[in-house]
Amino acid sequence: MKTHHALALTLLLALLAFGQAGCSASNPFTFPGGGGTNSKAGTIGLDFSLLPDAPPVKIEPDAEFQVIAKIENFGEIPTTGELCVEDTVDDIYGGIGKNCEIFSIASASQDKGKVVPRSEIISLPSEGSSFMYRGLDSQPTTISTSILYQYSTDFSQVICVKDPLKQTTTSCKTSESISSKVKAPLGISSIEKNVFRISDGQVKLSVKINLKKQVNGKLLLPGAVSGFNEEAVNKVFVNDVSFGPYSLECDTDGSTLEVLTERVLRCTGVINSEGVIAHPLRIKLDYTVEAVKTHTLFVESEDKQR
């Protein structure tokens, strides 16, 4: 890896071109720390894209290049993650051994009811360095760029519980559907609450939580990486399901829940109830999100350059 003025100029032009495309009315763009209008309506969590020509589609033998990604946070919480890049070429030819960079990005904001994502630009390898293939002639290679970040589905809403057989002056439904406005990679479509009488002064609270994956890519247990922790793929950690001071028991494998695309999580708990009681229903699920994008780069023949 080495610095090269031609490479720096190429990357500068790519940044300018990407910025101009982003600053059009349809897709405004800002550089690190800034915001921009959400042209990807409905995007949840983080998304990323590669700058034009970084990496390029074709490259001359022994030419330098970088991989530059724009990461956007459409979520409601600040997020920390890791961007990684690697190729399919043997290390003897140079190129890209696995190269990663940690990032931290602020939460999105709101402007007149629209989501304004925060964005960051990350260069791999770091600025002032570059990748280069040595002795690779007329060969294609696949470059994989991945993003890995931690996230939580965190729901909290006050609900009421009462003995179904007792009359109360305060209205409280013993069966109802609760909507969720939480926007997360693993979304909550709806929650169904039911209360059953056990005995005088005790009821059973039952909640049926309908979950749906909202993003492309994989969900994994917190801290996991799919290539190294296959047993953690398509699983999330059930951190908390509770009704105020009462912890609810859920149909999970320990605290682990497998989620492919959709899943129902059922939880129950015995509640002491003399009348109507109200507490927040808390649901917190922790997980890692991993998304991968691939890019084909072709190293041209040396003969073609002569």
C-alpha cells in the first residue's frame, strides 16, 4: 500500500461526483456528521452504498484503488458497528485481505415528519493508503463489503390488567390488540394481550408478540459474526419481557429466539390483582445485523496496456 497522487485525484473526483448526485433534489447528500433527505423511504436501521469507482469495475495491473462506503443511519438510536472488505484472490497477489474499520454514527432526525438520516464516509484502507494487485493478469475478483452493527428492538407501553370476573369503575379490557410504532430491523407487527382468572386476587397475563424481520441481511446473537458463529445466525437475545415488576416467562430456548422472517413470541406471567393495575409492558430484544454487498472487479491484461 502506498500513497499516489493519481489515486488521490481519482478518489476526489469520485467523492465530488457522488456528492453532486446526492445533492440533487431526489437524493441530497452530506458528508460525515451531516444529514440528508431520506430518498429511501421505509429504510430501517443502517444502509450503505459504495462510491462510484471506489472500487472500480476495471483496473490496470499494479494500479492502486480504495473501497469507499457511505453509511446512513435511518434509526432512532446512535449506532456503533464495523465495516469490512475482503476479496476472493489469494494473498500472494496482494489485493484485499480482510480489512475493517469501526464506526459510530448518530441517530436520524425528523424534518416535517420525514426521516433525515445521518451519514458517514469510510475509506478502506485508511486515507493515504491503497490496495493493489501484484502479478494478477486478466482476472476477475469478487470484492465483498459487509456492515455489522448492534441493535435492539425496544418496546414500552402502559397496559392494564384486571380480573375478568370482577366489575371495576376503571375501564380495562382483558383482551385487546396493541399496535407498535417501534421501527427496528426486527419489528413488532402487533401484540395481543389476554388476561385469565387463576383465583381470587390472581390472574394470568398472556401476550402474543408478532415479530417480523424488516431488513435484508442476517440477524445474529449480539457480538456474533456469521462466518465464525454459524450457530448464532437467525437468532436474537430476549433481554426483557416484563409487566412492571413482573417478569414474564417466554417460549424461548433459554433466552434465545430463532427468527427467520416472521416469528411469534408467547409470554405469560402470574399477576397479583385486586382491582385494575397498570404498568409498562416492556419488550427488549438484542441482536447483531449483518448485511453484505458484492462487487466484481476485473484486472485487465498487461498486453492490453501496451
